[in-house]
Amino acid sequence: MRAIALPAADGTISTHELGRPAELRVRADPASSRLAYAAAHVVADPVRACAEAGPDQIDWDATLRLRHRLWDLGLGVAEAMDTSQRGMGLNWEAARELARRSLAEAHARSARIVVGIATDQLPADSSDLSAVREAYLEQLHDIEGAGGEVVLMASRQLVRAADGAEDYLSVYDAVLSEATRPVVLHWLGEVFDPALAGYWGHTDPYKAMSVVLDIIGRHAESVRGIKVSLLDAELERELRRRLPDGVHLFTGDDYNYTDLIAGDGTHHSDALLGAFAVIGRYASAALNRLDAGDEAGFREILAPTEALSRLVFASPTRFYKVGVAWLAYLDGAQDHFRMIGGFETGRSLGHLGDLVRAADSIGLFADPDFTAHRVAGYFTAHGIG
């Protein structure tokens, strides 16, 4: 049975029949033409998941299996970042445990991994600049001590504490000066987190870019690259054009990644994307084509996935993690659809139904009969059938 009743965001309900899965030639080894990381989500323990934060809400075995699925596709894993609900259900205590477990799994198979660090051990209303600096350093030492390379995530507390660009420079100078492994910076726009408005001391993104370039210029030997999550492809192209040689631009643009990764013949973006946690098989197959010099084939595989990604990351964008977990559940990557902190309530049933249609349009579901059974069961339990 593949025909199912699906709600839509416009309030209607219609019957939909799932189609055939896409035929993709994936790869098990990392791509050579681009660096590619998928930002992975966490699987909740369905019995313990609730509004309280803490590591006891996580199903560790299921969460780590998700990482191995991504590594099996030749993708790196970006751990303990916003896709894992960092700061939105996942606190520092849980993030640290997640990072340590994932690092051990990655090292055992020589897989690629980077780990997000932030200042989320501080109270949300902290506005002490020195405390922000020390919080970053604590997390840096913790993750590097476990053998990890870090992504220096944007800090909500730094936004509160900083009086201008010089305060950002002083904090980043301190952290990058103590880093012993290459660091990836992270520019997360307010579309993902409204609390980060005015990051780098400027509301004008091009003025903010000057601060970013100043920091990278001071520490080019320590900065591996910068992940840009602004959903502004033109600004990303301008920034990558101005980066020093050897510093990577990791696109976090879940709307326009195909063109940005393909590049313009002179510059290209590498990838560190939450979208790749959803479309990992497509990313693997597309990068396989790109490695072979087949840009047209790369675009043919990856470009059609952007419509689904845009829906997953639709406003309010911070709830995109719901779509990541929902589609993982429907495709058999986890056994339930429940999230830490009850975060699954951030999207409507109509939005979930629209995601099923969009995912099916590209053949996302490996076993349509299995997926139809899960979709029908979930919506029937909510009075839709």
C-alpha cells in the first residue's frame, strides 16, 4: 500500500501515492574535489524526551548509527552544531557527551568529523565579555583534548556582551591564539537564530564581512575555513573571493548549495550543510560525478534536491531540525518521531505532509511501502486518515 492521506499547510487533505526511489551511485570514500560535511541531528529517547534539557534524553545508539550512515556515504560529520538542536534542547553537558562519543566512533574508522563549540555553559542572559572568552576556551580545550577539531560557533552571549567590532576581535583573537588544531569559524545569520542579529558588531553584512576578514587575516595559519549560513549567495561569493589562499569557504546555504559548490571556474565553496543530513545519498552521488569532472551530472543529481531543502528550511528556519528528524524517521533511519525538548511541535502536520510530497518527488524514500506505512500510522494517530 503506497496511497496515503496527506495534510497540507493550506489545511487541505488529499490522497498521495508514493513513487519509486531514486537510483543513485553513492560512494564510501570522501570526495577529492570538495570537502563535504553533513551537520547531523540527534535521536531522542522516546520515553525520556521532554521539555527538560539533558543527555538522558538522547538515544545514543541510534544517534551514533546516523553518523555511521553519513560516513558510509563518504561524508564528514559536523557534530554538536545547530542541527543537533544546540541551544534549542541540547545543552553543553549533552553536547560534550555527544562530541566525545562521536569523536571516538570517528577515530575508530578514521572518518572526518568537526565539532561545534560555543558559550552555552553560561546563563542565557550573561553579558560578561571575559566570561564569554573563558567559556569558549573551556570548550576549545575540552574538544581538542578529546582529539577533535572545532567549529567556533556564534555566541548569543557574545552578542549581549560586545559593544562593537573590537570586542569580537578580542574574543576571537584569544580563542584562535590558543587553538592547537585548525579551526572553522561560523557565521550564522539571524534567519537561523534571531538572537544573533548584529553579529561581528554590525547589522550591515558587508561591514561585518570586513571584521571577519580581519580576524582571518590575523590568524590565517589557525583558520581552516569559515562556514557561512546567511542564505545570501552573492555575499558568500564575495567573501570567498576575498579569503586568503588556503582558507576554505564552507557553504551553509541550504537554499543555493548546488551553484555554490559547483563554483564559477575560479572559486568554489566546500560544504557543511544540515541539508546533507537529509539528502546524503544525493550529495554522495553528485560529488562522485564532480570528482569525475562531470559538472553537468553533479548538477543533474543535486539541483532537484534544493526544492525539498528550501521547504525543510522554510521560515521560521530554526525549526528545520523537525524536517530532518521527520524524514529520517520515514526513511527508516530511526524508530520514532520524537525530539528532545518536544521540538517536533515546531512544525504543523500540514508542513510534515508537504515534506512527504516534496521528498517523494525526488525519490528520497528507499522503501516506499515501508514509508507509506509509517506516514499513514502517524497521521492516523493524529486524526487524519
